[in-house]
Amino acid sequence: MERRKFLKNASLTGVGLAVGSTLVNCVENTSEGKPIPTESQEKGSIPLVIATWHVMDATAKAWEVLQAGGNSLDAVEQGCKVEEANEAGQSVGKGGLPDRDGNVTLDACIMDKHGNCGSVVYLQNVVHAVSVARKVMEDTPHVMLAGKGAEQFAYELGFPKEDLLTEASKKAWEEWKITSQYKPIINIENHDTIGMLAIDKNGDISGACTTSGLAFKMAGRVGDSPIIGSGLFVDNEIGACVATGLGEEVVKTVGSFLVVELMRQGKTPQEACEEAISRIVNKPNSDYKNFQVGYIAVNKKGVTGSYSIHQWFSMTKYQDGKNEQIQSDYFNKV
Ligand code: SD4
């Protein structure tokens, strides 16, 4: 099922079958005495790459980088670029659906094994937001650049200026305008994001996340995807997590940082993702039936987990030479 349809269906129905199960966790000590979570029922292996949703071409590109001896940072950047360049995907980079005023604005971030990070928010007219985010990390003393400043920075580095609004996305926006309701709270997502995590042959972890955000958002709106700790977090000693779905809910619970910290405390990636989702759905008056959030996570050993509020979230995993889409277990089974 396409991600877009899934999000609509998931937020409206939330019914389906259960997959996966909570894994048994144990903790072992490294030589430095630091706890590293391990799985007793699922064996991890490295290198590997995982990404949100069904993005086999993107994970294949990242895997190719890893197989050639490349590092995890290059792998996640190259992998995310595949989706950014894919005009058919109306969620990321070129062809992304615009905000209510017709502007395509991109959010992206990247984080490396040293805990360095870079991000761009509200970036316009530049396709490869993830690469600009990497340049923010590597070439500036800052973590985030926004709007015109980010765009100008990209041009100075030689990134080409491009109109990101394709005919198909413009048409979708025009159709949306006929019935649009300008609500401050988005209750049905119709968007998707690519978040990618990789571990290279040296065991080093990196992550990246890139999106055009929620379709038909208010002008100026920024989601979780470029916010370090919310949309993405990497701790090279523990593991990493990346989020997708309604960014406002992820930001409110600092979701990706939470998942990594739960793994630090000994939870498996699966358990940590489940706990982070439970923090959202168990809030008093949570409106979770009307939105989707999904997390994917990996620990230092290459054990992975994923969990979402509603059915039909999936992750793509390239591990042990196999590139496959894996349906995520989910909370709302009624
Ligand atoms: C956002 N989290 O801007 C992104 C959108 C997304 O699946 O991931 N949708 O809120």
C-alpha cells in the first residue's frame, strides 16, 4: 500500500492484524562497563541500513555505499538523496506537496557518529536538503539554518536553484484548495518522510531525515524532521532512532531522543519504540485516533525495531544482503 493511502486509512480506521511481538531484553556490559542492550530473540548484524516506509531504491543506494567500504554518514546522505530526487514521491524534495500558499518547503537533518549534527528548516528551491544539512554540520559553527539563510548558504556552495513544485503537486494543491479547511491542528496526515539509519562495517552509526513536511501545512510550519532529538537522534554508543508521522506529536515527546535513552536503559529497539508510542497515546485526551506516528530504531549491535500508532507503517531494511520491506507492529488494534 502506498504511504499516502496508508496514512489516510490509518488515521481514519486504524484496524488490522497484529504483527511482531515484544522481544525479551537482557543487558550485557562492554569492556568499559557501559550497558549495551541485546536481544535474546533477534540477532543483529552489521552493516545495515533501515529507513521509514517503502524505499527499496534508497536503502539499496545506502547499502551500495556501505558495501564499497563507505561510512554510515555517506550512506544515509546518499540514500536520502534518492528519495529527494524522486519526483513521484510527493513527500520529499522535488515534487513535495506545498503548504497552503503553494510553497514547497523542505526540512532535513543529519547526525554522525560523533554526535555532530546539521539541519535545515523551511528550505526552498533546493532539492537536496539533506546535503545542505550536512554542509551546515561540516562547514558552519551552527546546527540549524532556516529559510532564506539556508537557501543562500546552499547557493553559495553551488547547489542549483530549482522549482520544486511539479505539475502533479500543483494540481494536488489546486484540488485541495477547493475543499480546504484552514485548521490550525492537522488531524489527518497525508504526507510521508524518509528517515534513514545506518551502521557501517566499523560499527559506526549515522542517521538522516528529509521531508517536505505535512502537505498543505500553514506557511512557516516546521515539523519534527529537522529537529535533533525529535525527528532523529543518534548516539554511537547506544543506537539511533528516526520518526515519521505527525511531527507536532513527536516534538511534544522528544520522540527519537526518548527511544535512544530507553535503549540506553536496557530496552530493545522494539520495546523502546513501543514505549515512545505509548507516551503519545496515553496522554490524557490524546487524539491519537486521528493521526499517525511511527518510529524505527536500531541498537549498536544492529538489532532493529519499529512501531506505530496505526496499521500499515513499514520500514525498509537492508541487512545480510537482503533488501526487504517489513510491516511494523502497531498500537491501535481495535
Ligand atoms: C512532519 N514528520 O513534517 C513529518 C511528516 C511525516 O509522514 O513524517 N509524515 O511532521
